[in-house]
Amino acid sequence: MNRRIVVMIGAVLAVLAVLTASAAADNVFYLVPQNSSAAPGENVTVLVMLNASDVTDAFDARIYFDPAVVNISAWQNPGSIWDWWDVGWHGNYVHIGGMDFDGGSSGVLGLANLTLTGINPGVSALHFDPEYSGCGYHGNPLPATFIDGSFTCTAPQETFSKELVEGWNLISL
């Protein structure tokens, strides 16, 4: 009876190991920092990253945002392996695409440095569109996971001042 339990537990662990290995073998697009913030008119830099478990020689990233809250006002090639072939701002999304003409790479790869500018107080998702985002090798698409982020445009800090007479004062806001 105990041997049967050990065999069952071993089978369950083997299945979990296979499922975990396939999930870990994914290529992951993400933002650094994942969640950012700035006041209206202020800028913050967000990096678009790819953790490539497979050798990758091309990528596309389309990131949607709410233009009433934030504007992606600039983008820079991080000076990595990528030769950008398409980059541009399209109202409510930015599209960045590039290739590594020297053959391909894996590991943690920088794709772009985005400058986000606060417009109006609120929160905007920074959403990777999986239909138009991904990576590949020699023209073959690779599996990918996308971790969205957010941008918070903070309201200006309100201040309060009150002249006080000398001595004891009880104050509450």
C-alpha cells in the first residue's frame, strides 16, 4: 500500500515538473518599473524588457495607454543588439520593432527606453497587445507572455497654512 502511494506521488510530481518546465520556458515581455508615476508635466523613464528563454532575433511590442492620463513622449533604443525597423507613436499606443542582424540572443534583453509624461491625474494601464507583440527566430514566432504595467498621474499636492497665535493650539484637518 505504501509503495502505491509513493508511485502516485512520484507521478504527480513528474506531471507538475513537466508543466512547470513548459511555463518557465516562455519568453516574457515586461516593464521596469512595472508601475510608475509622475505629476502632470513631469517625466519618468520606463524600460521595455524581454526575458528571452529562447534565442530571439526579432521582436514587436505594441503598448496601449490612456492619452488623457499619460503620453509616451519619447523612445530610445537602449543601445543593445537591436536594429529598430519600426518605431512610432500612434495616438493611444506606441509600436517598437527590431531585429538582431548578427544572429540572435537570449537572456534579459532591453528593447526600448520610453519617456512617459503625466497629462492629467488618473491611472492608465500600460498594456502589451499580444496580437501585435511577440518575438521570433528566423521568422518563426516563439511563445511569449506579457506582463502589463500601469502609470499613475498624481494630483498636485494640496497645501494648507494657518497662522497660529502664541500658546496652545488645537489643529485638525
